[in-house]
Amino acid sequence: MAVLFPTFRAWKNAWFASLRSVYRRFRLTGTGVSADLTLRIEGDSTADSAFSGKAAELVEQRATWPAARQSMVRWMIYPAQTDQLELPKTIESDDAGGFVQWRTVHRPARYVYRIANGLYHGDRGAVIDNRQRVLRDLLDTPQGPIREPLTKTEPLFCSGKAMVLSSSGNYFHWLIKMLPRLHLLERAGVLPTGVDKVFINYPTPAQGEGYTRARLPGESLRIVGSREFWCCRQLYVSSIPHDVPPWAVTFLRKLFKPVPRANNVRAVYLMRGATTRRRVENESEICEHLAKRGIASVALCERSFVEQMQIIANADVIVAPHGSALANLVFARAGTRVLEIFANAENQKCYWMLAHHRRLSYHYFVANAVPNGHNPNEYHLVVRLEKLDRALDFLMRAKG
């Protein structure tokens, strides 16, 4: 008997392991995932090129990938459009900053996709078809393809409906690119209350507060780690509005209104602090100098989501180095004066676009760059006080 029970226990464990393996393979049918659970990336594609049907606004269109035996449905939410932006103001003609080339903005069409037996991986929010191709136009940060095997962890399953919402810890990406996907999905009839799983990344405190204020059902939120993947019977995912479209700004203001009242200062400088990218080397000197002009220095990263909204909504003047704190311009009042400070003339122009949609009085200038690696977008900067004063004087003379 002493030998019988351990043998029986081992047999039972082996039987259950075999049963789990059979069940897992059954659930993975049609996904292309191999038995060792490795997602071996076979290249990349785009959801737009993979779809071969004719799209019509808010009309369900079907296409089939015969080689992959996977059906795909999409809805066009917004057609392609072109916007003309007003050029920003600056104090020096040599601070061209490359804005002219962005004056005309061509915005692609926005879609919502439904993918049968779709795969979702936490690395950059990768949506993968059953031929194990990453759909790169649905990545949070599309630069650079994903080539290496992604994971060997146990897959997770959703036998109902799942939707992709957020895959970014960066505040600007989360607020301006990720949350507007709710609007696209809602217009396609995919409401958060009607799906089983809403995929998000590990939320920061501000993001968690934002989900609560957006009234997303907490029981459906599923945090996906960077090495995890889900196999979904029906996976809904939308385009990512990388180019700050006006409808995203309108949606965010509606989603989080009303902004609670607060008696905050009316002129603020948004500090960069001890960051590893675009650090203001003489920031303590800048803060002391601005205080003499009645401009208070604020570290928004240390404030709650509501406090960030309140500070920006109450401000008449906002001065800030290029950085994600400026994503809160979505909550600024029309006419607010904004001075953005760049370390490099070729920095992204996202906050200029955001200011344009909010009808803000947008100004900028380029500080002295301090190289930090090979990416000019990450250079540190030194702000000359004399130049800062001239920019502020020009800003205050502008019509608000």
C-alpha cells in the first residue's frame, strides 16, 4: 500500500496534465500558437493591408485571409481627412523648428477591427494574427519590428469578447492615444459594458484614477504584463490616433467633465524634475527666476489625475519644456497662453496640434541642447534666462 498510493497520485497528476494539454491545444486551435506556447513572429503586416474588403463608415465589412483561415471584420469610424494648422509664434526667426512641414496634416482613416481567434501580447500592445504576424499599425510605439519569440508562458483565454484599450505607461500616450480608442470602439457598438475583458497595462496611480472617473467597469479590466499573451475568440481593437486628431480632444473633455473647481495659481511652470530624458539642467535656477515673475513651479507627476486637470484648467499662462505633462493641455481653457521649450528643433509637434484644437495662444522657443545619447528627442537642455524673459514678454503681449 505504501507504494500504491504514490503511484496512484503520480498517475492521477499525469492524467490531469494530459487532460489540460488536450484542452489547451483545443483552445489554441486556429491561433497558430505552437505546442510549446512560443509566439514565433513570422514578420509583420498592417491591419489595413491585411483587410481586403471595401469599407464604408460604420458599416460592417468582412474579409477572409484564406491562407490563415481567419476571418476579420472592420468598421470605418472616420474617413481620411486633411487639416491646416496655424503656425506657432516665436521670438527669433532662426527658431523655425520645422513647424512649416507639419502645417498641413494628413490624417488616415480610423477603423475598429474584430479579429476571430486573435492574439494579444503585452509587449507594446501587440495584436497578432494566426500566421503570427504582428499588425504594426496597431502597436503603441510602432518604431522597429518585433522579431524575436515573445513568450513561453501559459496562455490566457477569453472565450467571449475582449477589447484592447491601453498598452502604455507614458502619460501622453495613455491620455491622448489610448483613451480615445474608447470613442472609436463605442461608435462601432463595442461598449466596455458589453465585453468580457478590457486589456490595459499596469496602471499608474493617475491612470487608475482616470479609469475610475471614466466609469470603466472594474470587473472587466485585465492587466496584461509585458510577457503575457491572451487568445481571444473575438478580439476588438481600434486604430491608434498617433496624430492628435480633434475628435480625440473633444471626446476626452466630454469623458472627464466637469473638472472639479479649485483655487490654483494662474501662471505655472511644469517641471521636468530628475528625469533621464530632456532634463532641464538649470531647472532650479529657472524656478527661482520664474517665481519673481509670479509663475509657480509645479511637478504634475506628483499630483493626482484630478489635480492635474484642475491646475491646467485654472491656468492663464503655462510654461513647460517638451514632455508628457503638456498632455493636460486638453483640459486648458480657450485662450490660455502656452510657451513650450524645446531642446531640439525637430522635437515632435504633438502639443502644438493639441493647442490648436483647444484654441490656445501657443508660443515656443529652442533652448541650448545638451546631447544625451543618439536621439535628439531625448537631449537635455539649458534655458538662458535672458532668452526666457524675452519669450515671456512676447507671450504676455499676445492676444489670449
